[in-house]
Amino acid sequence: MSETKPDLLGSFDGGRPGAFDEHHPPSRELVDDCVHCGFCLPACPTYTLWGEEMDSPRGRIHLMKQGLEGEPMSASLVGHVDACLGCMACVTACPSGVRYDKLVEATRAQVERRGTGHRPRGLRLLRAAVFALFPHPRRLRAVRPLLSLYQRTGLSRVVRPVLERLSPSLAAMESVAPPLGRAEPVPPLTRASAPRRMTVGLLLGCVQREFFPGVNAATVRVLAAEGCDVVAPSAQGCCGALSVHAGREAEGLAYARALVDAFADAGVERVVVNSAGCGSTTKEYADLLADDPAYAGRAAEFAARVRDVAEILDELGPVAARHPLPLTVAYHDACHLSHAQRVRSQPRRLLRAVPGLVLREIAEGDLCCGSAGIYNLTHPEPARELGDRKAVNVAATGADLLVTSNPGCLMQIAAATGRQGRTIATAHLVQVLDASIRGAGPETLAGTVTDVART
């Protein structure tokens, strides 16, 4: 009797349907690269929290392999894949070079097409609401006045305890909302304030643009001071990062095509990104749009020009004078900057070049803070535990200022710090450089403090 071999995308053992369809399932070749050595285990946040094999990278890869061999899409597969933060620390830790990032992205796209029925109804509604709001700058802009009024009235003292009882996800969303300052729109063109060395485009982002406008404004000032003409196409929208990372493939690719179009005639040598998650996705446009003959070449050209703001500033080298900034700074590596883009040394070099600034490392620096795109909304309990752990480690540095390069991380760590009854000033890397170049002094950065306990 001949042995029945599984059809990787069809059936197994007499016609049982497999977990995945034929559109870009997780690669069997990449799955087989995993030798289950266990180096990923201490790097994985969910394994660190729970010690469960199936909530480790190699455990999830095992579930993917079962799906390729004919096991149907199941609540177990969906739950364990959803529980992954997508921080990619395992990619950095893996000695075999396993591309877990590619595997989990492909699996999440399959889950979105074939496995959403395994999610609780409340979670499905929450995810729909999140994606109806956060990738839409105009909708976020409409929310700003309401959020600002809510923060000024101090209603959070009453609302937050109620939300914590009714819905941990809504409570998490309320707690991480940043204090809203004045809007600082970026003009379509800003000329270099030093001899011109390069013309760059700026990706404005969604949450960054509407909730952290000061970061974009500081980015433009720093780039201009370093000899860059800065182009910010007004037609640009979402880059698709949140959608792609969550498996909403068609939506994410539509955003990617629109962004490529928005920069088509900008005439820029580099596209500068100041949000880690956005940068990791835009650098992958060549792969994401490889199947689209109308966009494949253009997407590859776009992706080749993308740089994180720390990369471009490090590449150019400083021409603007740095004034002393007597501060002790703890630098937090945003996961999609450190692990996905491998940008680690450049931010530290830029910070160390500021006179008077002392840089301190954070214990467990490679462990995710729990923000992870929308993770702190869909999985508030583990995200909160990771955020609290990160906040303790930040406090242990004794730093005056927490610096990172991702808006989600800033919100998450500030909220966790507030829950512990502490306050700490938080700033994006470019805000520190901007203060030093302008000679603004450390008190301007102290104004970025997020006092969650007070609100």
C-alpha cells in the first residue's frame, strides 16, 4: 500500500482541507529552515511571559508546518499567531537566519482570509474599528478636538476606572492617548538652511502626523539644518504598515500603491521615515508589490530610496553645530527599527554627538515594550505586562529623558510609567537633535513629559 503524501495547499489524509489557500502561503522552504534550536525562546516576549512552546517562534512555525501538511485552519493556529507581537527579535536572535518575519506575515494574511471566524466577535469588531480609524489621517484629525477637550476637562479620572471594568481594550486605547499639543503642519517644500546636499521626501505618517506633529516639524528643521531640501507631498496617505503587519494584505497593498503614486513626481533622492513601523514596511515595498506588473518596478525603486531619519543623518554627517544639552538619556530601541531594519548604532552615534548628553542603555533592551502596532489594543493584558516591565527598566537607568523612534513606543512606555506613579519626559530622537541644533536647552524637552497619573 502506497503512503499518502500531503498536498501542501489542498488536502491531507483523504481530502481534509489544509489551513492555507494558494495565494502566498507561508513558504515550506522557510519553515524547514527552522531547526528548533531554541535560541529564539529568550528573545520572544510571549514565551518570556508565558513559557508556552506554541507561543514561541518555533512553536508557531510548527503550527504553520502542520497547516502546510493539511491540518485545517483552527482556533489554536489563529490564537497563537494573533498572540505574536511581530517584534522580530527572534529574527535577530536566530543563528540559522530563519525569516520568521516573512512566515508570520504570510500566515496572518491567510488568517485574515480564512480564519477570522475563530476570533471572538468582540475582537473582530475592535479590529474593524481600529482599521476604520488609525490608517486615515483625516479621521484622526477629526478626533483631535474631541480628544483635546477630553484631556483638558480631566474626565479620565472618572472614565478610566469604568473602561477598565467594561473593556480592557478601550481602557488601553484611552490610557495611551498622548497629550495633544498644537498642530504643526509641514509645508510641501522646505528649503535647506545650509548649503544644499540632498533633496529628500518626508513620509508624514498617520498617528505621527496627527498626534505627534512636533516630531515631523522637528524632522524638517533638522534635515534643513543639515543641508536637505525637504519635500512632503500633500497627497500622501497611510503607508500600509498597520494593515500589512495585521495581515490585511489587499488593504495594505492599496495604501502602498497610493503612496508610491504620491511620491512619483517628487524628485527626491531619499524618502525619509521617522516612524519605525512605517519604515520597515516601506522598505519592503519591492516584495509586497512584486506580483503587480504596473507597480513592481516603481515599488522597488521607491523602497531603495527609503531611509530612517537616523540613517540619513548618519549617512550625511553633521554640518549644523550642536549646542550642549545636559541630559541623561535612556534610548529605547523600537523593534521595527532595531530588528526589522537593523538600525541600532546610528541613533546612538547621533545622541552621543550632542555635547553634554549622557546615554544610558536599558536592561532587557531587546524586549518589546508591548505596543507592537495595534497589539496593546487587541491584547491589552500581555501588552500591559510588557509595558510595565519596560517602564521599570527605564526607571532603573535614572535617566531624565526617554528617547525612541516610534510613536507607539512613546505612548506605551509613558502610559506604563504613569501607572507606576512616575513621570518621565519622552521625546523622539529628532526632537533631541532639534533642541541641540537650535540651542533650545533641556527645558524644551522636559515639556514633552507625559504624566499619566496626573491625568
